Amino acid sequence: MEGTILIVGLVIFSLIISVPCGYIRQNYPKYSFMWFLLIHLPIPFIILLRLKAGISWHFIPLTLGGSVAGKILGGVVSRRRKQNAKTP
């Protein structure tokens, strides 16, 4: 039970930490240095927490999925805010 809570917590953390990166990433041209940096910036933190928590490497796809979902969510929020700012 405790291991499950750690895994779910790490996936949620990877989602939350990736939302700001996805939000900011929308302001940069695709494939630019900052765009690339913002995609990969949360990964070392997620890896560090996974190692400190003693979670097996078998759960990397779950944390990667949480990170990708966070980046997509941040991008959607950024696009909607820009779209709402344009409409009078």
C-alpha cells in the first residue's frame, strides 16, 4: 500500500511540475533551444525523486506519461488564455 502511494504521488508530482514547462514552452518556436530545454527540464527532478524514494525503473513509463500529460495540459491552458485575451 505504501509503495502504491509513493508511485501515485510521483506520477502526480511529475504532472504538476511539468504544467509550467508546458505553459512557458508555448511562447517559443518549435525545436528552438528553449523549447527543447523546457521539455527536458523536469526529467532530472523526477529521476532524483524516483531514486530517493526507492521506486523501481519499471515505473518510468508512468512518470513519463505524467510528465507528458502535464506538458500537454500546460500548453492547452496557455493557448486558451491567449485565445481568450484576443476575443473582446
